[in-house]
Amino acid sequence: MTPPPLAGAPLADALAAGPVVLDGGLSTELEARGHDVSSALWSARLLRDEPGAVVAAHAAFAAAGAQVATTASYQATVEGFGAAGLGRDEALGLVARSVELARRGAPGSWVAGSVGPYGAALADGSEYTGAYAGRLSVADLRAFHRPRMAALAEAGADVLACETVPAAAEAEALLAEAADLGVPVWLSLTTAVDADGVARTRRGEPAAEVFAMARGVGVVVAVGVNCVPPDAVTPSLAAAASSGKPLVAYPNSGEGWDAVGRRWTGTGGVDAGAVPGWVGAGARLVGGCCRVGPAGIAELAATIRG
């Protein structure tokens, strides 16, 4: 494995030097390895029940060339663990454990603490609609995200990955919390491209306006998209340029998620040949999301490194 550029340096410094390779879909990799992620906790269950499996998955992505290990905390929240019978302290302890497991599995990599959206805790697919943003205030969303973000920061995550964000209100809440914490973050929306080729949040707001919220927020090291079909990356990156920040792109395989049946539909894959275009558009963090495994990351890494 090629060592990360400027190993040991802040991630922001590395991004200034060139592209950095992200990992892929941790939860779907764990599923592919035979682990049960069908509960409302998704891969967060394994933080308590099978931590060695999480370490092994991180190690597989690192061996494939990933330079950033994203923690198994996407669906790890006080509320979600509470519904499974865990108390607040135990829940936050498991969030902190996610950072430890990432470091064990991918020593020498940057660790990104995954901060999934409110909809992920609902386990009903609403991170792909953002419908809940109509009934929750920015203050409500800040209060929801605060404990996990603080726990990840205190556990030593190098950066917080505020990801799969479907609505402007949630982006605003995450940016405000990040600024208060004073820790590096990236902001990644899940977008849809309309018939006119305009990238929008899943709630329908112009993505460029949401990305522009990050302009001037010093702790934001990158903005962009994740868990979108590969063909939505380029128009979404064009919208993200409104932030003036380095960009991040980690699409899913292009398959669809059936939240009712809790299964993946269709076929897909990320074409590594598209990566130079993303880098040319300003992407400095490039990887994969759901259903992109170590083999896919190896192809992306080989393309980036020439």
C-alpha cells in the first residue's frame, strides 16, 4: 500500500497536496462478509457484538489502498442504541469505540468519524427524502447530532464525515455544531439531479445554495456528495464548487436500496475511468459508498495514483 501523502499531517494539508483515497461502503462490506446488518442499528450493532469484524473490514479497505478509514458510527446514535436497550453512556462508549476499531484496522490512515443524518436513525430510508426536515428545527437537529459529534471528536477522530445529508436544515445544523466543536469536518450531501441537470438535495433544494453555506466556515475541509449514483457525481461537484472548498466524491454502486424490503435492487458499479474527471473538477477526497467494496477501491486508488 502506498503511504498517505504527508502521513501524520492534518488531512487538510494532504488535500492541498493532491487527491486522497477514501474507503468504500463499510456496512455493505460487512454484509458481504456474512455479518447480519439487518437490524435498525445496521453496522453499529457490530460495535458491541462483533468488533473484530469491523477491524477486519477496515483492514481490507486499507490493504486495497484507502487512506481514510470511516468509522462504523453512521447509524450509531444515543436514540438508536436506546431503542435497543442501551443507556446513554454505553451508547457514547460504543461511538468512541468506532474510532479505536478504525485505528486498529487501518493504522497510519486518517480516521473519519461518520456522522449519519437524522433519517439514518429512523432506519426507514428517510435520509433519501429528507422529509423529517419539515418537522424538526435546526436547533432540534443540532441537539440530535451534538452528542455523537462530541464523542467522535473526543475519541480522536481526525475529521468528522457529516454524510448522506438530504436537506438544507440538517446541513445548517451540522455546520453550526462543527464550528462550535472546532474540529475538521467534511459535509457530504446525497443529491438528485433534476431534468434540467441541476443538482438538488433529496428534499428538493438547490444543492449549490446548501454547499455555499460552508463558505467561510473554517473547520470545513471539503464538501461534496456521497451515496449517489455515479452519474450524479459530476453535476453535483459543479454545484459544490459554490463553497470554494476542496471537493469530496464517494458514490454508491448505482444500485437502489429498498427500505421496506431491506434489500438492494438492480446492478451497478463505479467506473474508475470517471475518476480523472472528478479530480479535474476539484475532488480531493475520492472513494465509494454503499456496495463499493475493497476491489472497487483498489481500482479507484490505482487510477488516482496513475
